[in-house]
Amino acid sequence: MSYVRTFLPWIVFAVIPSAQWQWGALAALVAAVALALQQRREGAGFDALIIEIGSAVFFAALAAVAFADPHSGVHDYSAALSSATLALIAGISLLVRKPFTLGIAKRTTPREVWGLRPFIRTNVVITAVWTAAFALTAAALAALAHAGNGHSTAATLVQAAGFVVPMLFTVRYVAAVQAKAGAR
């Protein structure tokens, strides 16, 4: 459930009709900032807010472009740019050895596990899968946008798959890792 909350701004942006993209970007920005502030008040560290902070920056920029020129060509590629941004955020979190899933996992994992290699390795794998899913989704959405189908049913299905597939992987992979650890 933490992942749904983490990606709430992106969900907000996705459900607002494409014709109102500037309002979708603004609503997503508000959701990202509110979510980050709420989680900070609850004691979440910045390592647990990598996606939320990146989301706020992205949606601030997108809202600025959308309100400045609602007919901007950026609109056609906004879904692809969203996924590409998530891939970039997730990929950078891997490069700096702070996988974005690590902060999320710490919310439900005992502190004594946080520094263990299997816990860190599990989060590196999970973050790598999310990064790949975001990158593949961005490429597919860019191809759809280039073909004039950037806001089609196919694009919506690609976007949904870009979140559902890595989420299912995460749930199953964590269960497998925990089962393996329990068997030892």
C-alpha cells in the first residue's frame, strides 16, 4: 500500500482528462507536496521521499509549461515524460546507492534489518525492476505519442501496466525473499 501512496500524484495526473492537463499537473503538484509534508510530519526521512520530492519538481515544471501554453507540444508527450522522469529518479537513486524502495521498505521493516546485505540487495533489485518498467513504459508511450496516440486507450493501458507489473513483481519478490529467509 505504501507504493500506491508514493505514486498518488502520478495517479491523480493520470485520471484527470487529458484536455485539462494543466489542471492535472497542478493537482498532481499539490498532491505531491501535501504527501511529502504529511509524511515528513509522520517522521519519514528524505530517503523515504525520493519519488515524492522528484514528483513535486516534475509537476511544478509541467504545470508551468501547461499553464504558459496549454497547446504546447509537451502535452502530446506528457505521459512519456512522466514515465521517463520516474525512470530517471529511480535510476539516479540506484546510482547514488539509495534505491528509492529502501526508504519505503524501512517503514514496515524492523530497524535491525535495515543495514543487512539481503535487505539492501532486495531493494536494489526491486528498484532496478521499477526503473526498467518506467523506462520501457516511457519508450512505449513516446512511440504511441509519436504515432498520434499519446492520449489513447492503448496509452492508458501501457501506463497502467507500467505501475502494475513492477508492483506485482515487488509483492512476489519480497514474499519469495522472506520465504527463503524463513527457510534458513
